[in-house]
Amino acid sequence: MSVMPTESLHKNESLIKQRTAAGTRQAIYQAVWRWHFYAGILFAPFLIILAFSGGVYLFKPQIENVMYKDMLTVREVGETPMSTEAIIAKTLKAYPDTTISSVTLPDSPSASYKMSAIRNGAPTTMYVDPYTGNVLGMLDTSKTFSAFFKKLHSELVIGGTVANRLVELAACWAIVLLLTGLYLWWPRGKGAIWGTVLPRLSKPGSRQFWRDVHAVPAFWISIVLILIILGGLPWSGIMGPRIDKLANSTNTNAPNFAYSFGAKPESVTVASDIAEDLPWAAESLPVPESAPGGYMKLGVDDAALIADTKNVAKPYTLTLPNGDKGVYTISTAHATPGNSATLHVDAYSGAVLTDVRFADYGVLGKLITYGIAFHEGRLFGWPNQLLGLIACLGLILVAISSYVMWKKRKPDGKLGAPSNPKNKKVTIGVLVIMLICGAIMPLVGISILIVLVLDLFIIRRFKPLRAWFSV
């Protein structure tokens, strides 16, 4: 009876371990690819819409300056603007069926004043020459260029909660797609440059060509896209309140209340209920009440003087008091985040009841403010817009190329999804990681649970479905 040499035993054991490790890596790759494939197939159309609408909206200032030039720019710059009160009075006299809720004072002498109003029951934006008080034009607030693309970007134009949640779901899955895509992209060969950081374009139309057109741009834009998505989530319907709650519970948002003249009011009204042009960190601040106390009500010019005295940077929006106990609100989500401000002013005494600036924000509040400014393309001017546009165009290219790749590999009569790995432990492990992502992003978690229910109770029980989905 012969005995295998010790050296040969060690070699065999080493080979077995290597093969086992390689099989595990392949199973992980297969499981991740499967999730990446299904998420891409489902959400690529939504991501194309978001990228297109977001890319256009980035250039909102330039586009609106062309579209509405006659309304946004005065015909002749005068020496001294009329008082804001006189402008409002003249406008109301010319349009008696109008109720003005706010006026935005610009930072340029050649810019018109923007007033938010209700005319014949419809929200209207009015533009007024500050030197003559004449109305240069007016728009239905819900039908402006920015309103359309904002609604397309946040509610797919359809509007309503369902559309908004679909957008949030797609945005959250985009993060998962980018992270899983980076794992699939990760170079596993030494010195692999082509096909990782540079695309192989020598065989146009081939699967390799489209794979590189998909993977390489995705790598280059992945970090920018993740930052853009994270910058938009604070406004979302599900993640937004969770982020706000986290920031407030950890005291890393705006201070609980910057109240100058007394205790924090027990108000159920928050700043976003009454005012426009608010910094995100100040949207949920409770609104104090004015105390009549025999005082005469302040005029709009008095409130504007207080804003100037308090060094609030223009452009800022001055929201007029609503009712006897309403306050003046001075707000600006300034293009320069450090200039953001939210003030509530007693409409009788002129006391500044709330004064919250960027410097008052906590760490998370500041990070989110920067993130939102980056998301909107206003953090560092036109280079920010250009970077955002490149990311949006890249995302559209990545989404379209994914469909071309799918069509090229899809067999007739089947979806063409990557097959399930045979290693059940790996399948469960990757699923657990996905569920952790779902715990962080609830809509992702709910959608994963729906997929699991469909898979276990419908797809696996019907042979045609099982074959089509390659289960």
C-alpha cells in the first residue's frame, strides 16, 4: 500500500482551497450581478427621466434668463428703487383681485422684483420693475419652466404621492446599482487598465464594446452620482423625514430654536408651511407668533430694513404676515450656503424672534446644505453645473448601454437574467446585505420583500415563469 507524500497532500489541499475560494468568489459575483441586473432592468427608465430632467434643471438660471428675459430684467436701471411698500400698493391698485404673499428682493440693480401672489384663486408669480412699479409680466406659478421640470424630476409630471415614491425608490436603487456595479467592475486581473478605467472600443457593436461603454463611464461618474443622489434625498417623502429626524435628534441640524425673546413657542406651524426660499435646515423650525400689544403693524419697508440691518444677503424673500399674529419671515437659501438665513420678525414690535444662520447649523445640517447646493449645481458656480451635467449624461449613457447589453445576451423566450448561484450560503449572505440596505432605505427594503414574496410564491410555482426568470 503506497502512501502519498506529504508535499503532494499539501499541494492537493492548497488546490482544493483555491478552487473553493474561486467558487465562492464566482458565486458572490453571480448573486450580486443578479440583483444588479434586475434593479437595472426595472429602474433604468426612471433613472433616464431623472437624469434628463435634473440635467436640464441644473441650468435653470441661464434658461429662465433667456425665456423670461423681459420679465426678469428691467428695461432701464434707475438711480433709486421705489419702496417695497409703494411697489406692492401700486400692484394691488392695478390688479385689485390679487393677494400678495411674498416679495423677493434681488441682488442685482437690473433685476426685477419677484412677487408670489394669488390671482383669481390661482398661484401667480409677478415680476415688477422696482424703479417704476410697473408689472413686467406674470406667470402661472404651476406652469413655469422650473415648475414643469421640478415636477418631472420629483413626481414624473403625473404628480401625487405614488409618483413621488417611485422617484425616491428609483433614486435609492440607483445607489444600490452604483455600489453593486462598482463591485462587478472591480478589476480582478493585475494591471487591468483596458475595460476598467479605459474602454475597449476596437470592436464597435460587440458585447465587449457595450460592456465597456456601460462599465467604464459608470466608474468615472459613480462618486459624483452618489453625492448628487444623497444631496436630493433630504427632500424625499420617506428618507427626507428620517434624515430630518436623525439630524434633530442628534442636534446636528439647525439649533432646536434660536428664539431671542422668550421660550420656544408650542407651534404646530413650521417655517415651510408659510414661507418660500427656505434653507433645508430651517424648514421644520416652529414659527412664533406676533404679539399685537397695542403696537401699530410694521410696514414691509420696516421688515426689509431689519433684514438689511441684520446683514441678510440678497436675494432674500420677505414673506408677509398672515393674520393678526402672523410674523414677517425673511429667508434665503442662498447660492452661497454660508449666506443662508431664516428670520421671523414680530409684525408689531419688530423684535427678531428667530434668527438662524448657516453658522448655527450642526454638522449634519451643514453637510446637507452643501449637499443640496451641489445637487442643484450652485455650490461652486458653472463648474458645478458642468460636473452635474456630465454625470447626468453619463447616467443616461450607462442606462441605455445596459439595455443594449441585455438585448445582445438575452436568449429567445427568456428574460436573460444571470443564473442563481448554487451556493445557498452566498445567496443568503448577499440577500442579508441587500436587506441591510433596505433597512437604511425603507422603500428599497419593501421592494426587496415584494420581490422575495413573488419569487417564493408565484415565480417558483409555475414552470414557464421559473424558466423565463432562470430561477
